[in-house]
Amino acid sequence: MVGAGVLGLPYAMAELGWGPGVAVMFISWVITLYTLWQMVEMHEMVPGKRFDRYHELGQHVFGKKLGLYIVVPQQLVVEVGLDIVYMVTGGKSFQKIHDLVCTPDNCVEFKLTYYIMIFASVHFVLSHLPNLNAISGVSLIAAIMSLSYCTIAWVASLDKGVQPDVDYGYRAKNTGEAIFNFFSGLGEVAFAYAGHNVVLEIQATIPSTPEKPSKGPMWKGVVVAYTVVALCYFPVALIGYYTFGNSVSDNILISLNKPTWLIVLANAFVVIHIIGSYQLYAIPVFDMVETYLVKKRRFKPTWYLRFATRNLYVAFTMIVGIIFPFFGGLLGFFGGFAFAPTTYFLPCIMWLSIYKPKKWGLSWTTNWICIILGVLLTVLAPIGGLRTIIIQAKDYEFFS
């Protein structure tokens, strides 16, 4: 549940401000916990049948064809978007480690492009592991790493103390810029609450009987996970913003330099974490593409096909990351465009379609509030994120 998006939360706070920032983070936590509960409940709503994939649930609700058209493109955008962001994050973490342990006198300075390529080279190998079970050990390590670098981020910020020239006002030069930055900040918060795409797959691994359905232990796991999310996200966001104000970097670990060994360790944890996370979200894409090529295009399911599709995918995410290495802008754009539909309002639409709660009742009203907020997020956040990317791209030399 805890992803690399947490590193951008202090930056999101700088764009949202103290009051709105805390409110947006808390509301997002409540809404995404609620929609997770809905998905856990809908996993076995039909007696004797389990919906083990998001698109299977969508097909049950919207129909076989329409369900695929609604859910699958959204899932692809989420998974590909995450992997692009992970490419940028991995490259910048490698670069930060280099900058901390080396000096211009004893090390050669490399461009960010090369660090992203180094991170990608790991995935040219890992992407050929046969299935998710083969990287289960990597995924466990990734979870431990995420908790570690989150703790280091807020502890090191607290140790650094409030900066003498700290400013908690908006960094924007005018009202229009402040509004667009606010939109991007909404997406940056939304990006941090990813995980709905794989929740049904996780629940599918839990044994289930009519007497003891899987939703019981699954919901307990979700509550524990979201408690951990709160304990990680809020300290990082609030303490990071409190320390640096609106001068905080779009990745809090980039703003921190001391103690050197601890910040190096934190960035190493980030790299290890997103190596596992990249694969977690890439594998469904591999399966989807390879299944389409074999069943629809009559390709033979050989290792040549696997080799080509997986290497092309890794190369694609690497190239996009190299061209647009703007962590904050990518968070804002994908947070709204990719995550808001599958996380904030699509589960609510499914719930209304299936259970048909009484109009103006608590369930009906709650779901419509989530839908309206989610749609607004989907529309506004990508506008702010895309504007940030365009502005940063003006001063950026591609492949530099």
C-alpha cells in the first residue's frame, strides 16, 4: 500500500497549503479506505463465484464487452503510468546517492539519463521471471524498504529542524498559477493512494468457504495496511512541509543531505522498493499483451514472444521517463488521469449498480459524493500536472 508517491506529499502540501492540504489528505484516506471496503465486499457477492480481477468485476457489473472497455484501459494507464514514474524515481535516487558519496574531484558526473538507464537495466532481467510468485520475495523486501525510507524521511526532516527562511505561502507568482498548482497537488495526493488495481488479485490468494469467506481476513489486512499508510503518509507530509515550507523538492529525499549515510541508505531503500513495485505492476501488462497476441493475433506462445514484448515494454517506460523526468508533474498528471477513476469513483458506480441503495439514503449519498469528488479530481488534476510538465520541459534539455 505504501508507495513512492509518499515522497511527493510534502511538495503536494506546499501546493495545497496547510489547511487544504491536511483536509485533502484526510479525505483521500477516508474515501480510498471506503472504496477498498467496497471492493473487498464485492469480491464474492455472487455465491460460489470469486471476481479475482478488476476487469472481471467490471464485466459482471457493466456487461462482458462494456466492462472490458471501461476497466481494462484504466488499469493499463495506472500500471504503465506507475512504471514510468518508477523509472524516474529510480534514476533520481541513483543520482542522489552518487551526489552524496562522490565529489567532483573523485567521481565523474553522469547525466540523469544514464541513471534511468541503469535502473532500467535491472528490469530487462527481472521482467523475464515467469510469474508473480517468482518475485514474491522481492515484493516482501520492497514493503519493508518502503516503511524504512518513509521513517527516515520524516525523522531526518525533524532532525534538520525548521529552516531559517521557511515560507509556508504559495510559491506561485499569481492567482492563476496558484490554482493550477493546487490542481496538481490534488493529483499528487491521489497518486499516493494507489493499490486498488491489485486488491482483488491479493484477495484471490486467501482461502474462502461459505462459513469463512475471504472478506473477513482481507478486511482485517486492509485495516492494518491503512493504519500503516496513515502512520507513514501524515508524518512525511506534515513534517517535511513544516521543515522546508514551499522550497521543498518534489521528492523529499532530494531536499535532505544530512546525515549523509542515512540519506544514502534511504535512497537505496527507495531503489530496492520500486524495483519490486515496478515488476508488480508490469506483470499484469505482460500477461495482457501476451494473451492478446496469442489469442487474437495468433502468435505462438514462445520465449521469443516473451523476450520481445517484455523488453519493448521496459524500453518504452525507460524512454518516456528519460524524456519527461519530472517527478512532481508526473505525480499530478497520473494521480488524476489514472488513479482517480479506479480508486475514487469506479467502485462506487459498481456498488450503486449492484446493490441499488435507497435514493438519498446514507449509502446512496456517500457513493455519489465520492463519485462527484472523484470525477472532479479526474478532470482537474491532470490539467495542473500537465501544465507543470510543460513548464518544466521548457527549461529542460531532453536526454540531458
